[in-house]
Amino acid sequence: MPRRAVAVWLALLVAVAAGIALGASVDGDGEARAAPWTRVASMSQRRSYIAAAKLDGFVYTAGGMVGETGRPLALASRYDAAADSWEVLAPLPVPTRAAAGAAADGRFYVIGGTTTEGNTGAVWAYDSVSGDWSARAPLPEPRFNHAAVALDGRVWALGGFLQGRERREVFVYDPAADRWTAGPPLPQPMHAFGAVAFRGELWVIGGRRGERILRDVWILDPRSGRWRRGPAMPRPMELLGAAVAGDEIHVLWESTYQVYDARTGRWRQGPVPTVTRHALQLFRVGDGLYAVGGCTTALRDSPVVEFRPLG
């Protein structure tokens, strides 16, 4: 039986046992206890601040850094959830940390970030068929700790940090034209937030502005170009992973795991992960969630991948 399948069965058995022992008890935030996180195949190298995206059912990762030194990495890899295995890919042409990742037009894009030469607006595209990287039109200006989201065939690069301050700018990339244009600016300058495409709109979640970690949620309707406030999170989060699963948005940061349910319009607290870490990535693949990489609260990068089955 594949390792991930074993992990799923163990997680379900633990969840059932917990439900029996606790009488389907409810935690302090009002959520019935759910299936826990378990560990699956780790990355080949521990790293945080990676660029990552889901493409054709695989999770692609590139770059990142070794936290103790801040050294940017060129390592690229692909995770096959069905086989619970990692494949090393051709390295990113320039070692880069704190870039943003997105998938569109059959390619995995690595956007901006920081290199040994400083902040960059470079954009690299990985062709999943040929296995080659190519340079694409750069961002209009360098950026790091930003987010990138694919929606309706375009890639949106949002906010971030540059020259000692948070940024509001939004840039929109057309893969067919290989061109960036200006999009509707964020309502406020911010960085280190999560972003997802949800029900045809862009959701920007949490983040940091100055010394303040944010609970804010902002929603962009790409048709009208207008931002509006969304449902604020119960707890502030930054450097988080975010993923969509059906009618829900899942966000994970250190020991805080919050789930927004569009059917109720409310947030709830989910089960605590086995590793507390920030600057991670979160994806829905198949029947569950995968948390990838990040930096632990002891400031040591992690190669760990955690899996949580979803009902």
C-alpha cells in the first residue's frame, strides 16, 4: 500500500478513536474534532520561503532559503501526491528566496523575490512538458514577500515589500502576450499575506503592515475592479499558507489553523498541525490538504510535508 494511503488510514483511525473516546466532543472554538494532520514524504532539503503552485495535480516548488544563513536556493522539485513521492527538477536559473509562485497556461511561474544580488522582478517559467525554464517579462518593479494567484488565465501579483516598506501595487500578467499591466491596487499596503482565487474572485488574507499582524480579509471582484472587506479572521496570521477546498478556505500559520466556510459565513479553528512553522505553502490535492516546507518556531527550516484528509 502507498505511504500516503497508509497515512490516510492512520489519520482516519486516530480521528475515529478520538471521536469515540471524546463522544464527538467540541473544542474551545466550537468545531467538532476532525481528522488530524499526519506526515507524508518529506522534501529532499529543508527550506522556507519557497515559491510553489499546483499544476495538473502535482505540487511544484522552487527556490526558498536556508533560514539560518538566509542563503537563497535554486532547488526545484515536484510532488506526486498519489505516489507520495518527490522528483527533483532542473534547478531555477537563479537562486531566489521569498518569490511568489503560480500556475497558468501549463507552466509554473516563479515571480520576483530576492537573490544574492538583491531584490528582483525576474519571472521564470517552468514548462512541465519540456522540463525547461525560460525567462519571461519581468515585473514592472522588484518585489518580495508578495503573493501570486492565477485566475481566468491570468496571473495576479499582489502587494509585497520593497525598499523598506509594504506595497499596494497589483500587476496582472497575460501569458499569451507575455506582458504585465497594472491592476486595482490593494486597499492598504501589506506583505506576507495569503491569497487565493475563490468563487471567481481574489481573496487576500492576513499579512503584516508595520509591526501589526493582520486579521483583515480583502476581496477583489476582477470584473468591477473593486475591493471590498471580507470576513475578518478570529486570529491574526502572517507568512501563512492558504488553499481552497470546495466551499472552504483553509489557512495555516504556526499552530493556528483557521477555516472559512462560505456556507455559514464563519471561520472556525481546525486541528493543530504536528509542526508549528511559518513561511509555508498549503495546497488541496485530491482528497486532502498538504502543508509544505516553512520555518519552525525554533527558526529552523523544515522539509516536512503534512497531510490532512478532508471529508
